[in-house]
Amino acid sequence: MALLYAARTHPGKRHRSNQDAVLVRGRVYQRPWHASGSLHERSPLLVAVADGVSTSPAPATASRATLAALRASFAEAPQRAARQHVDAAFDRFCTTSSSARRGMASTLVAAVVRAGRAVVFNAGDSRAYLLAGGGLQRVSKDHTVIQRMLDRGEITPAQAARAANLSG
């Protein structure tokens, strides 16, 4: 089985530097970047995207360090459950961080692929999509105030889209 992937990072409208980082084929990339291809499943695979939170210190460093910690956990024990990788990466990030990294934050979306199945996990508003039947389907859920308001019926999808455009 092959996993087809596509990834694109971009600094966005407000930032000069790219705060996104991508983990694919065991490497972390961080620059305005795009790629696509296939990963042939011979062993467990890990793919991920992290986006440094621009209001935190050193967002580009935060996203890169998040993926480096996740990659290290996966390299140590690829058979771990996805949640265990997140916990191990968080522990590694916190224990290897200096006081200069205090307050850094990053979003994360990742997939661990094993035996033809993918487990997707995310934190924040980095998203995963499944391309099937000619269309895209979002498979992750944002962890944002706007999403909580939408879930509780406090705002409509149109209001959520406008609010997201104002904040992004």
C-alpha cells in the first residue's frame, strides 16, 4: 500500500518568515515548501505538520522543535500508540527546552500509518484532510474558541468563517 501525500507551507499574509514545519520521510522541512509523492508502507510511517503560534516566542523554533521531538519518539518506538507519541514528544520538548523556550507554542497535526490504517491526531488548528471520491473531507477537528462556539451552536458556520478570516 502507498500513502499519497501533499504538503504545502507558506508564511501567510502577515509574516515574513515561515512558522510551519513538515515532517515527511523522516526529515523536518521548514521553509516555504511544497511537495507531493507517495510513501510505500513497509513499516510504520509518521507524517506531520506543525505551525508555530505567532503570538508566542520564537514560533518557527517551536514548530521545528515539536516535530523533532515527535520524530525522536517515533524513531525510538514506532509501535507506540499515537497518544503515547504525543505524550513522549511533549515530555522531550519540555525537558530539553531551555528557559529561552519558555512560552513557545505550536499546533500539530500528524498521522501514524500502520498495516493500511491511519491514526490522525491534532492539537490546535492544524488540519488533516482525506482525499477520496474526488473530494476533500476534513478528518481532524480544530481546538479553538471559534470551534467550541460553533459546536455549542453559539455561532453559525458563516459567522465562524468570517471570524476565522478576521483572525488569520
